[in-house]
Amino acid sequence: MLELLTVRMELPAETNIVIGQSHFIKTVEDIYEAVATTAPQARFGLAFNESSGACLVRCEGNDPVLRETAVRNAQALAAGHVFVLVIQNAYPINLLNAIRNVPEVCSIFCATANPIEVVVARSEQGQGVLGVIDGSSPRGVEREADVAWRHDLLRKIGYKR
Amino acid sequence: MLELLTVRMELPAETNIVIGQSHFIKTVEDIYEAVATTAPQARFGLAFNESSGACLVRCEGNDPVLRETAVRNAQALAAGHVFVLVIQNAYPINLLNAIRNVPEVCSIFCATANPIEVVVARSEQGQGVLGVIDGSSPRGVEREADVAWRHDLLRKIGYKR
Amino acid sequence: MLELLTVRMELPAETNIVIGQSHFIKTVEDIYEAVATTAPQARFGLAFNESSGACLVRCEGNDPVLRETAVRNAQALAAGHVFVLVIQNAYPINLLNAIRNVPEVCSIFCATANPIEVVVARSEQGQGVLGVIDGSSPRGVEREADVAWRHDLLRKIGYKR
Amino acid sequence: MLELLTVRMELPAETNIVIGQSHFIKTVEDIYEAVATTAPQARFGLAFNESSGACLVRCEGNDPVLRETAVRNAQALAAGHVFVLVIQNAYPINLLNAIRNVPEVCSIFCATANPIEVVVARSEQGQGVLGVIDGSSPRGVEREADVAWRHDLLRKIGYKR
Amino acid sequence: MLELLTVRMELPAETNIVIGQSHFIKTVEDIYEAVATTAPQARFGLAFNESSGACLVRCEGNDPVLRETAVRNAQALAAGHVFVLVIQNAYPINLLNAIRNVPEVCSIFCATANPIEVVVARSEQGQGVLGVIDGSSPRGVEREADVAWRHDLLRKIGYKR
Amino acid sequence: MLELLTVRMELPAETNIVIGQSHFIKTVEDIYEAVATTAPQARFGLAFNESSGACLVRCEGNDPVLRETAVRNAQALAAGHVFVLVIQNAYPINLLNAIRNVPEVCSIFCATANPIEVVVARSEQGQGVLGVIDGSSPRGVEREADVAWRHDLLRKIGYKR
């Protein structure tokens, strides 16, 4: 009775997506506030799959288009207690720790701007996220010149000293 | 040789379940203490699947019936290094951050009072949790009246201002 | 088009492995620093699968042999944005909270010295980790004598009072 | 021009007080929510000294008497950006980590049910908390029987295993 | 031999200051990276008083003027192991949790854009921070209309729902 | 009636001291466990000033000499709810985050191997810590060569990349 699906996330250009498992409808207000107070310059949409009672996709955000994108992604996953955040003008590195501290959040499956397929299990009861295929598989191992490039890049963008 | 199973968790009424991945038998004492000091009013049982040496289900808690429930759920999962917490008179939102801070805990798969099926992989070596089907899939998107209901509910129960 | 694989991790004796999901190549420098400042006595290797652009396995560590081991494991997983840490002379309990605080880390799949099989999904796009089979399934439930043994062991090694 | 004062906190029976340094009026809503979601059974009052603009004592809580108590204590301190939480039916150990995670909180001076004097500095500009005299000075060092008593007490109340 | 001083911090318009106690010269690189990765849009300067060996004010930042401001403030405090962060285009609420997680940081004395006097103790050995006078003392308690104003403000700026 | 004292901490060679404010006698077991599981190679002593009831200095550790040192320092401070940790073969940077997560801990005054004077307030009721004079005041600002030395040192000891 168990079926596996891959669900491709819809992701506009220059947008990151964070997908996680949470519980309780308070999730949408709390992740909203975590993002808004950590990265006030961000534009974002957020959706959470309520999985009992009315079973509605609960949504928040400060950008109507991104909120619709988050909702469509959450509906495509159709997995209870899963949340989807789509965000522009901020990066996951700015705010993952703030999301992790939200007291309803269980775990974060991914944070990425890559093309992303989510592996979903479907039973008669409902659906659940098993994992993500996040971008491409590696094509090699970095060599000395690649290490130098990476090291320089992180300093050029000001993220490391 | 890989087989997928769905394992339904046994969950009494008005009880929440938290399932996670950890390591080391110290997990049972540490999660016990995290729950007992954060939510002293809670009744709970806890089980952890030791996955080397004696390979016993290690258990703790302050309620014998819930401890037995946790043990049966952990045995049904049969996945190494997985823990199961079943709890009454407290909610996951009260204590997920305390569990997350336990130094042996890797991740939390779910926290819920919904009917729950766990997707488990079985190989010749053993079993592992892949994900959870937590309650039902969404049946629609919230509209203005639903947002108002949600907003009011969170204030009526005193969780938000 | 979705295929499931089990990938066995290569793990030398007296070594622990931590596998997780992250994002961005800064992960290798940040986890390096988290481990080096929390457990300066540790020997370790670290690999991270870059999953866009050059798609290289990025690596760090203070032990060349363990770094090669981490790289081979990350290549075997071939899953984008996954990291593998292999570590000697320190235990996961010493440093999981430090790794969890790294701002690029999404989640930690496992931390173990057991034989470990990783369940991986493969699509045309790439691969993703779904979960882990970590050691053996439980063979029984602890009884009074086992509880006493566990309680004593944790105090004998000085981890609990 | 600098004057030191000791300000005795007003503390009803069976009540704990937490005093800290924060910034921004959002503090009162955020600490309210941190307490309400971590210890929903608690009765509490909260006050925060706004220190620019209208310079009002901002207050919250779910118990009017305790809110008034918090306000009087915050007024007595008259120190900018200081908050005072007075709480019944919950203990600081249940919620200090939740308060620490509030993104406006700088530090926590004390958490206690003892008689408490706060050492305050007064200048022409205003006042600031320097530290606390929390209960009594020690009268001796614990001996073997005292260690046994302490060890037993923590297990009898169920806080440690 | 103990003398108390008040040291007024130099704070340009539209700038916030964070003062804390830390240890080890690695503090300047780590707080730099915490700020740069959490609030990449921020302009800031950072200074740390090394208090053994060469005893130099160690400094970092991405804005030379603010770095000089941080250095002058740290020199004025002349307190060992104290750090001063001055920041524009970001607010303390965006980054206090990131600074708190820096493994060398002991505590944060204040985070504010107010006029600020630091109370410093001076002995023959050196100087230490005792506390801060952060803005003005309260002039009253909020009434219903003030609560409504505060509640609205936090929603108008998008920080709360 | 308020008197200020400076209390010099007794600190053996190659030893670090961490002083903080906490509450409840459970502090000694919890900080013991936080240190022992994060830095198992460390030798340490720990003392906590119980400030109600029996008012005893409560102590723990895995090294009798360091435990006595911690006790003498805690007695010298005579401040209620203060703890003192003295530690060898580990550095504060390895374990400050673990101590901060202990649910009874309010704040950490300092972490240092420098000569240290603690500024203590004494009233008729008892004593309280106001702050620390941690090592020497700065004697200058780092120049280019000093920055290079610091940058190199952190990489040579393997703490930064």
C-alpha cells in the first residue's frame, strides 16, 4: 500500500527554499516572526500543512507571490505537519538557526536554491517526506586550485576572515 | 534486499509522541531529565533502541503504562539508535527545544498527537526510520475566515499576544 | 524513475561517523572549526557534496587518512548538500551540539560507530539520503539487572553523577 | 556623580523572580510567549523598562496581581532596558533556556525565590543594574552526609535519574 | 583601592552598540563571521581587549569608521576581555542569538541605540565592566492606549503577527 | 550599608576559571555532566553557593585538588547562587556553550586564565558579584603586523581555517 513519489518543488529564480517538519498551526506565526526579526530585508512566503481538524494549508509571509508559491509547494507535498518557506533577498545561512529555535520545529530537510525533488511516501492515510534530492551529484573531488578558489570566495564575499 | 514497511504507532488518547534519532544509551537518562525539568507536570514514557552490544530497548519515564507504550513502539520500529517519547499532560511545544539540546540527539522525526505511520527500511543488517506520515493530507487552503479563526485560537489559549 | 539503494559506509575501527544535510561550501570550514574548537584532541576528516556549479566534493580535516575516508563515503552517497564527518579520539556526544549550531547545517541523520547502511534515493537528477540503518535491531527489553548495568556504566565512565 | 543603591525586590510567597537586560519593547510580547508556551501552567507577570521615547514600563502576563508586582519591581529598579518576570506554579529551571533564546535578551542577572537585593548604579542620566545579592552567603561546605542528601533530593523530586 | 567610573560610549547616529565579556583573541574573527553571515547587509566595527601577552585592542569589521569607533570605545572601557560591536543597517534583534552562540562569548551587557554610560571598576591590576546605564529611567506605566500603540507598532513594522 | 570588595581568585598555573550565576543545587550535577561529556579529557573542580536552607558550598568534579580550589574561591566570593569552575586540560572555548545550555545557569561572568579580581557587593543580607577585572588593560591597538600574527596563530593552532 506504500507508494513512493518524487515531487519537484517550484522555485523561482534567485529564491531559496527551506522544507521542514513541525507540528501545530502556531508554526506559521512563529516562523514568520523568526524570519522577519532575523532578516527584516527578506521577502518570503510560508506554508504549513495542518494535518488534523480542518486540514488546511496555513500560510503567512510578506510577499503575496511567494506565499502562493509556498502554498503550491506544500500542497504538492501533501504531507502532514510539513512546512515550506520560500525566500528572496536573504539566504538560509542567515536564518536557519532562528528557524531551528522555533519551539514547534522538529527538523529541517533542506535549505537550497538548487532544483529539488522531494521523495514522498504515500499510504492510504496520507503522505510524508522521506528526503530530498538537492541539486546534482558530485562530479569530482576538489584539488589544490579548487580549495584556493573556495577559500578565496568565502573571504571575497566577506563571510570568512 | 531493501524492503520498505509502514509501522503504525500505538498512541493512547490525549497523548503526544516524539520520535527521533540519537546515539548511546545515555540518551534515556538525558531525555528523561530534559522532560522532567522542563515540564515537571508531565506523565511520560521513553524508549531507546540500543544497537550494539546487548541490543536492548532501554527505557525510562515516570509512568509505567506510558513506558510500556514507548517500548512497544520502539520494538515495532526495530530501528537502531531511535528513541520514542510518549507524553501526557504536556505538549511537544513545551519541550522540543529541551530535547534538541540533549547532546546525544541527532534529529527529531516528528512530534504529534495524530495517527502516525512510520516509514521504515529493512535490510539484512537491521532497520532504519526514513520518515513519517503524520495525520492527514491537507484538503484546502485557509481563507480569510480560517486565518481569523487560527489567529483567535492562538490568543484564546494564551500562546500568542 | 526513482530507485532506492543502500550504501554501506566505510568506517575504520574506533571511529565515529556523523552524516548530515547542509548547504553552501562554507560548511566545510565551519564544521572544521566547530570540531577543532570543541574537541581539539580529535583527529578527523570531513567532506561535503557541493551540488551546483563545479559539483566537487569539498573536504577538510586534520588527518589525511580520515579526510580520504570522508571523501570516499561522500562520493558513495553522491547526494547533494550532504556532509560526512569521520572522527577518532572524540565522540559524537562531545560535539553534536556544536555541529548543530553551524548556521548552514539543516539536520543530522546519524552519529554512530556501528556498521551503517544509508538508504539513498536515486532519480535522473541526482541522489538524496532518506535515512540510515544504524547497527542492529533490538533483541529484547532491558530488565532490572540491565538497568543497573547501564546506570553503573554511565557513572563509571564519569558521564553521569 | 555615580551613586550605588540596593533595591530590595518585592516577592510574594512561593514566587520566583527572573531579572535581565534586554532591548526593545518587543521584549514583553516575546518573553510572554516564551513563558506561555514552555510552562502553560504558570501564572506570571512581566515588566520591561522602555528607555527612550515615551519611557514607559511595558507589561504583560496572565495574572493581574503578578503583573502589578513585576511593574513595581521594575519601577523600583528604574534601570533602562531591564525586565522583571515574577512567576508562580513554575520554576526558573523550566524556562530559563526559553527566555535566553528570546532574540532581544542580552543577559539574565538572577533567577531565584530568595530574598533579593539588586545593586543599582544611579547617574544623572539614569540607572543600571550592576548585580544581585541573592539569598544568604554560605555557612559551610557540604560533607558526605550533605552530598547524600542533595543526591537523594534530586532523585526524589524526579529531576535526576 | 577600588574606584568606580562611568564611561560614556561614543555612538554615531542610527548606530547600535553591543558590549560583552568574552575571552581569547579568536573572538574578533568569530563575532565578525557571526555578524557577516547573519546580517550580510550590516556595516559594523568590532574591538576586543586582549588582556594578557601583548595586551592589544584587536579589531575587525567591514567599515573603517565604525571599526575606529569600536576601538575608541574599547579603549575607553580599558576592561580586559571585553568586546564592543558598533553596527549600522542592522539591529541587535537580528543578531544577538548569533553572537551568544560564539563559543568564546561569556555574556552580553547591553544592546542599544540609547545614550549609554558603562559603570567600570578600576583597581591597580586593571578595569572591569560592572553594568550599564542604558538610556533613561521610566517615567510612567503604560495604559490601555499605550499598549494598543505598542501592539500596533510591532505589527506595522512586520515583526509580529 | 553597601560595601564593595575586590576578591582575588586563586588560580593554579595552566588553569582556567569560569564564574557564573545560577540557581538551585542541581547546578553542580548538571555542570559536572556538561563538562564531562563535552571535554572528557578535562580535570576540573566545581563549587556552587547554595543560598537558602543549609547554605552550603555544594561541590563536584573529577579532581580533588581542583575541587578544593573551586570551593575556596566560592567561599571567598560568598555570593549566593554563584558557581566557580576551575579546569585543566581543556579551555573555556571547548565548553562555554555547553555550560550556557545548563537550564539553571543565568549568566557567565568570565572565562579566563588571567589573574582575576572579582568585584563583590556586601550588604547585611549577603554578597553578590558585580563584575570582574580580568587580566590587564590594553596598552595599544593592533597594527598590520599584529593582525598578521593573530591571524597566523589561530591557523597554526588549528582553530581557524
